[in-house]
Amino acid sequence: MSDKIIQITEMNKWFGDFQVLKNINLEVEKNKKIVVCGPSGSGKSTLIRCINRLEEHQQGSIVVDGNELTEDTKDIEKIRAEVGMVFQQFNLFPHLSILDNCTLAPIWVKKMPKKEAEDLALQHLEKVQIADQANKYPGQLSGGQQQRCAIARALCMEPKIMLFDEPTSALDPEMIKEVLDAMVNLAKAGMTMIVVTHEMGFAKEVADEVIFMDEGMIVERAETKEFFANPKSDRTKLFLSQIL
Amino acid sequence: MNKLNFLQPDKNNIYTYLYTGVILVAISIFIVFLNSFFNKDIVSFLPGPISFFLPLILGFIGLHLIRIDYSGLRFLDSINKNINTNNFNAFLSLLIVFVVIKSLPPLLSWFILDANIAGDSKDVCTGSGACWTYIKIWFNRFMYGMYPNAEQWRINLSFIALAFLGTIGFFATEKFKKYLTLYYVVVYPVIAFFFIFFFISGGPIFFDFSYGIIAAVISIIIGFFIPSKFKMYYFIIVPITLYILLKYVFFYEELIELGKLEALEWVETGAWGGLSLTFIVSFFCLIFCFPIGLFLSLGRRSDFPIIKYFSIGMIEFWRGVPLITVLFMSSVMFPMFLPEDMFIDKLVRVIIAISLFEAAYVAEVIRGGLQALPRGQYDAAKSLGMGYWKMHILVILPQALKLVIPGIANTFLALVKDTPLIFVVGLLEIVGMLNLAKTNPEWLGFAMEGYVFASVLFFIICYAMSKYSYNLEQKYKTER
């Protein structure tokens, strides 16, 4: 049996009066790769930002790796350290070199010795093939390289889950591939991943399941093949016909 | 050969235009030069207005003639590009050159040629120039105020020691580099504080200083044997305990005897003054107002209502009152709220007042930097598991502070130039001493020299600070 690493039950979230997420129920098993897609404004990003509590939910419960996300801050930082996140805008720290970007959190949050942290960082940078850029600053790299560095930075915390918030949306078409390759490699290594993306090719290649969201609700959830071969709801069909 | 068209200089007869133009400009400058340095008007045979405007007209025509696009001569091209782009700019350039030539002789004569520096009384100053003798005689007072002459070595020694300790950063080895920030932010100001209040101030209190040093040395030596896990607590608790033990248990009797015997003579802060007081006040206000401002700016963005509204209140209050009122309050009103027997030194009160006042400005400058950071930086830091303090110290503040270096330098320069206001509470730093010296019956009438001297000193201090801030900006520049 495979255990459930993320459990979201009856979750609701409002921004002011506007309800962004409606009655979300989602269970993710360990080592599963899940792609979340849907039109913009459908609450995909908000959903995964709730999983490491960058956004607070108002109703329902979110349990990540056995810890429920609540107001208790101390827990939150521990959970965040176990959940890596990659952002659309990379969000590297521009005042630190690539290597320092990767070692900052392991050294200061996990109290890892500096030498060990650097070895680990170089190892992960090697995996995303930018180890030779380790001493440059983020401003000197291309978008694709920056995003790969951001992936390496998240991996350096040795997370159990990786969240990707539209990692390729801010990139030139040529750079999308290098980032997707890095993500495919990561998926093959067995990481639990939740990916918000519009890259359906990527979804077909690595995803175990695809979730389709619209207007704050999970409209459809299905095995990848099933999802693309015969979508059930009309909304999904419409979306797929437009995007493929 | 082409026909010369003087209204449209062109490349074909470049040297004809060039020579004519240069000669005309040279003549015009020569006329002004003779007029200003030797007081000779060689064009006086012409009618008044024409002779007055002649240099301008000649120079203007000359500059027009040498304005040749793409002449191929590098020097000419650079002149045309920078000071001679069109008729109006040519006119302004000429005017500036003339004004400089015109104003040089009187300035030279006042500062150097007709000035006096020899002698030691007002009588030697007979020339029309500056009387630097005045500055020379009063120099000591301008530097040290009313501080007793025999004790001035204490100020010199403290400043030299502090300057030396301040340069330690350049000599630090790689191993100690990471402690430098801690040293400059915490250790150095504390050392400076000890030096100034126990060494420059002197008195029996000097022995407190010695106990402090003994306590520090002993605790550092023992500190090497303490496991690094407890070092933090150790260095907070042990030196203070040692100090208290030394002072009140072991040496209490001796303190009194020694104090009578050979302690440094006590010089009350009212006697301090001159440039050294400017330095002391500016230095302490700078190092205090920065951290206070930093915390206020963070507090203003806090989620806790109490901290938030306290910070807003502090900032708006101190920004809303004039500095001179704050200083008056600190010296006149503040002691009324204290118990009868409690006494806080005037200088301390002034430093606290100025620090709080400037902290409000620093807070708003830093807040500008905090707001300039994209929200993604906060998200990224949080997603890596950093708490509030780690996030701010490691990610947010380094970037925000880098952004606001020019703004902070601005505030600090303003602070240094605000220090003369402490005359309202009777502390006489350099400008205060000038005002005192200029009313001395034996030295009446030399206010000008004094103010020029003070301006030069302030300019040197402020220019050094602004250069330093510019260097910092360059040093921390990482984008591209």
C-alpha cells in the first residue's frame, strides 16, 4: 500500500469576498506525479501555494506528511522545509551567487556544515547541468539557467514533495525544453511532484494523474492516458480542444 | 578653391576656419585675462558698451567658426560635442570661462596673496586678505573646545586608537572575515563608547573602564575553553558578572583610594567641544540611529497591531517636530520628568534625542527599500523554510539596504550637518566655537575666516562620506 503524503479535505479559501477555492478534496500518494491544469484564474496556483501555506486557507484541513497546516508557525517552517517550491518568476536571491543561493537554506535552516552544503549544492547543480555557473550571480544567467538553479535550490533542502508553479511560463520557447528536461529527470528519480503547467507534452510524458480545475473547483481528475483519451466533462473537452 | 562662406563653416577649408576661430577666441580670453589680472583695458579706445561686450562677441564668432561637424580632428570634435553644440551653448560656455577668469584674482588675493598667517595677534592682519592668524591662534579651541590643554592627548589618543581599530577590517584574514560585521556593528561601537566615556571623560569612573577591560580579557581567555554551543550565552553573561564582581566585591575599597590617587582628571562634557565634539556626536548618532531606524521600519510593516502602531507613532512623532525643539525638550523638559536625584548627562541626552530624530528618517528610507523588493523574494525565502528573522537577515535586508545606500547616505550627511544645532543646549562643537571666538573682544571682525574654515572642514567630512557610500554601492552591485 502506498501512503498518502498530502491530504486535503473540504478546503475552502476566500480572497476577501471572492471565493477562489471551493470544496477541494485531494489526496496525493507518495512518489506520484500530478499535473494541475486549467484556464487562468481557476485557482491552480492558489491551490499549490496553500500546500506550503504561502496562502492561508479558511476552511477545511490540509495535512502534509502527517502534519496539519494550522496557525501554529513553528510547524509551518518545518513543513515548508520539506516541501520544495519552484516559482514562475524564478525568485532567485539576486545578491547571492548561484552556489550561495543553493547553500543558504541548508546552512541556516537545516544547520548543515558549510562544506557539506556546498558539496550537496554542486551535486544538485550538476544534475540540472549548471555546475559550471556556480560562482556567477543570477543576473548573469539566462532565464532557463535561472529556473534550473531554482530547481536545484529547492532540491538542496532534500524535500519530500516538490511544487512547481508554472515553471516554464516566463521562459522563451527555446529555454522551456532545458527546464522540462530537468523536471523529467527529477520525476524519473521518484520525487513526489505537483506541477501546475500548460505543457501538455510534459503531462503526457511524466504525469501519473492529471487534475483539471476551473472556477476554483476540481472538475476532473483522471489517469493521464484516460484524461487525454476520453475526458468526461464538457468543460475539460473544451479546454483540451483549445490547448492541443 | 571654394568660396568661403563664413556663415556655414564646412570641412573643405577646415584650417582657414579653425585658425581664424581659435585666434578670435584666444583674443577674447586674453582681453578678459588682462582686464582681470592686471586691470588693463586694452580696448578702452572703443565706445563703452562695445568695449564691454567685445570679448563676448569675438569669442562667439570664433566658436561659431570652429563648429565644424565631423572635422576629423579628435580634440575639435570633442569640444564641439561638449561645449559648443549650438550658439546658445557656445554663449554659455564663454560666459562661464569669463566668470572663472574674472573671479580668480580676488579669490587668490583673499585666500593667499594678501592673507596673513604669521604672528600671534590681531595686529599682524593689516592686508586686505584673510587673517589666517586668527584660525591659527584659535585652532586648538576649534578642535577641542574648552577641553583643558594638558589633557588633550587623551582625545588624540582615543581618536587614533579608534581610527586604528576601525581599519582592522582591511587586515582581517579569511578566517575572521565572517565576524567582521559583528565586530563593526556591536563590538566596535561598544569599544568606542568605553573610550569616549571613560577615557575622554576620565574621573574615578576611569576605573570602571579598567574593570571592564579586565573582565573582557579574562572572559575571552576562558572563552576559548567553552564549547561553541554555549558561547553565545557565555559571552553575554560572564563578562557582566565578572565586571560586577570586580567592581563591587574585590576592589571596592581600592577603587576609592585609587580614585583619589591617580585617576584621570574628570572633564565634564560641558567642556568638550570643537571638531572633536562634532565627531563624537555624529559618530554615536550614526551608529544608534541606524539600528533604531531599521527596527522601526520593520515594525511598521509588522502584523502585530501593537508593534505596528507603536512604530508608526514613533516615526510620525519624530518626523513631525523640528530638531531644535527636540534638543530644547531634551535639555529643559526631560529632566523635569526624572526623579530629583537622577542625573543624565547633557551630551547623552542630546545624542539620544538626535538619534531618535534621525532614526525616524532612516526608518522611512529603509521602508522604501523594503517596498521595492518583489513579493517573490518573500515567497522564495518562506518556501525554503526560513522564519521571519532568518528571512529578513539573510534575504530581505541585504537587498533592501543595498537599494537604499544613497538614501541613507543622504540622511547621514544631513545628520552631520545638523550637529551644530546642539549649541541650543550649550554644547559648542566647531560652529559653536566659531560663534564664541568671533565675539571675543580681541578678535572681532574675523567671522568670514571662521566660517570659510568650518565650511572647508564640513565639506571634507561630507565629501569623504559620500565617496564612501558610493564605494559601498559599487562593492555590493551584483546585477549584471
